[in-house]
Amino acid sequence: DTGVSQDPRHKITKRGQNVTFRCDPISEHNRLYWYRQTLGQGPEFLTYFQNEAQLEKSRLLSDRFSAERPKGSFSTLEIQRTEQGDSAMYLCASSLTSSDEQFFGPGTRLTVL
Amino acid sequence: QKEVEQNSGPLSVPEGAIASLNCTYSDRVSQSFFWYRQYSGKSPELIMSIYSNGDKEDGRFTAQLNKASQYVSLLIRDSQPSDSATYLCAVNEDSNYQLIWGAGTKLIIKP
């Protein structure tokens, strides 16, 4: 399978714990995006990388959220001190630099108890 | 604030009929327009992209773009029960990486 992959697919955690999600983009795609989606809403943009450079992070929801893409391949999204309001689907997408068509992974569903 | 508006539905269409989904956007400089399909509990799947005024056809799907009126639509011909899903409209400025999303229209195809 050469699509975008995300791990884990589901995560249940207790309030106050830290969680980290991983995204592996389509191999030739150098742009990578993180979104959050809650029920009944469209995806909400969080951050964006071109290769290893994080070009936009002002939309990260708070300073508890951070993302990395250290070698320009896979990326991680970390949420520190989780809150119940962080419960959502976290989506990763990738695209070619030459195209703005974004392709999504299966998502990570986070439940904060 | 840039916005993308869609009727939330549900839109109910008989099997075999044409389903018509509409989307309006607020930013006149928007250049790229996308339709995604999302099944319940799954991630969005790209169906169509359109960049120029007029129609673009791909199989049973036709995207229509009218930049003067700031709307984009998706027609699904010969609707099938498997087309039942939420359809998301997304819009991008030419120089902007960020897609602006509608909340989606829920489509139900009745056998």
C-alpha cells in the first residue's frame, strides 16, 4: 500500500497524559499537513511541512500541540497534558509541491477520558 | 474571514437519479476547488479537483465551477447506495497551502 499511513488508528488516554501520533506520507510527496476533525465539521488545519521545514504552525490549537518532521519523511504530532476537548479525529495528508491535491491517511481517533 | 458554505442536508436521492451538491465560497481570489467524499468514521477521499470555469467530468461525477458567482457544484449521475456519504467541499488560494473546508453535505441514496 503506497498511500498515507497513520499510527495508531485509535488512542484512548486519560486527561493530563501526553500522546504522540505518527504519519507516513506518500513516498514522493514532500508536503505534509495535519488536521483535526470533530463530528459534523470539516477538517480544521493545524500545521504544514514542506520537506523538514514547518512553514505554518500558528494554527496549532495551543502550545500543548507540537509537530515535527525531522528528516522530511514521516511526521509526529504530540499533544501534551491532554484535555477532554482534544477528543477528535486527527488527520494527516500529503501532496506534491507541484500540486495542491491533498491525500489523506486513515486518521487517528483520540478519546480523552 | 474566508468561508465555505454547504447545506448540511441530509439530501435524499432515489437510486439511479442525479444527486446535486452545492458549495459557495467567500474569497474571490480562490483558485483551486476540491470535492472529497467521507464515509462515516473514515477519512476524506479526494473525488474531483477543478481549477477553471465550466464542467469537468470523471466517470459518474461532474464538477462545475462558476467563479463569477463563487460557487462550485458536484453532480453524481446514476446514484448508487454506495454513494451515500458526506461530501466535503474545499477551496484553496493559488499561493496558499491551506484548504478552507465546508462542513459537508450528507447524501443518502435510497434503494
